[in-house]
Amino acid sequence: MDFSPDFSPDFSDDFRGPTLDTGVWLPHYLPAWSSRAESAASFRIGQEGLVLDVPIDHPLWCAGDHEPPIRVSGLQTASWSGPVGSARGQQRFREGQVVREEQPTFEGLLVGPGRVEVQARMTLSPRSMAALWLTGLEDDRDQLRSGELCVFEVFGDAVDRSPASAEVGVGVKAFRDPALTQDFAAPRLAVDVTRPHTYAVDWDEREAVFTVDGREVRRCAAPPTYPMQLMVAVFDFPDRSTALDDHLVPELVVERVAATRAR
């Protein structure tokens, strides 16, 4: 499947290796609230591209703190935090959240208004989810630059096999940014998510246009225009277990990411 022929990205990665480019990608998921050791991603790269999975023995993320419990393998292109015990960090998930392990400032890739596109496929069960999103760094004084552009978010329990279709979440998530309006939805599309598709967002100060395989899915007005980092992850939700699915390993395969860098 081809990417937009008229798109000349500032950044592109097809993850063919031989190793992950750790100058761009941090193989941890929001480590400040946990630790580098406890937030390490399970992944491999090679001819398939980047393969993120959640093995059956993968630990819980922020065990005893995050509810519901989750297991996650994720990569991100920026990271930072304040000192241990402070509230300064990215994507706080509850009031009173404090840093458990201070993180150095890392800015591997920041994207700006323009285009981000990703070619990906996924294998999910009803207890798992895969997503790629852009999020503000939250490094401003009041940590208000927290908005997100969700390029895709797919829950396994919203995937149908025959005929193939899935609810694909896209849009703007405002979080703590008072300048943004929450505008997120998950329309059902006639796509087989186990096969590669191109998910993309084009945005400027006026609107963000979300597409799948070049077909428009949604438009959202007044998206965030501050520099944003990329985040890509696959999640498992143990509390959704049926006791017959604990052997299942969700997998997200990213064949290529291309983006416009922040100016």
C-alpha cells in the first residue's frame, strides 16, 4: 500500500533495523510514573517492521496504582519529568500523581502541523487495544499543552471478522488544555485491521483531517499546533479476561512512520 505520493516527509522510519533507532524512539511507556525497568517495551524489528507485543508474562504497568490494571508495550519519541515526588510529568492518569523515577529530557522527534502517517496492522483479542497518537510535551509552566491527536485507536472487542470491520478511534483529545475542544469518535469502518492500512492525520491551525487509506474519516476544528511527540503502543487489560484467553498475545506491527517535524 502506497503512502501519499505528494507527501515529502521530514522524517521516515521503516524499522528494518538492525536495531531500533534510540536517538528517535524511547522503548518505554511513560516511565516517570513507574520506572525504566518496569515500563520496558516488548518489541522486535526486522523485515516486518516494528513489532510490539504483550507476552503472557509481561508485567503490569504501574501495578497497584493504575486502575483498571493494564499491561503495555509502547514507544515514544520524547520524555521528561520533574524530580521524584513532584507532579511534573507527562500524561498524568489521576489526581495526586507523583514522579517515581526522574526522567532526563529526551526529544528524539517532535512533530508539528503538517502530516503524520503510519502503515500498520494488528492482531487483537477482546481484551486488548492498539493505538498511535501525538501528544503535547506538557513542559509549559502550567502543563496545559497536553492535547492529543489520535491517529488510530482500535479495541479488540470492536473488531469484527466477517465481514471485516472495526471501530477506529480518531480525533482530538483535549485533556487539560483549555484551548481545545474534545472531539473524538470511533466510527465503524469496513477495514480488516489484521492487514496493513495507512492511518494519517493532516493538520494546521484551522483543522485536522483524519484518513484511512486516503479516505477521509473525520475533520476536527482548531487542533493543537504546539510541538508534539509520537506515541505508539499495544495494551492488554487483564480484568477483561474470560479465563480462556490468558494465552493470547496482542500484537501491533508498524511497517513505516512518516512525519512533518515541528518547526
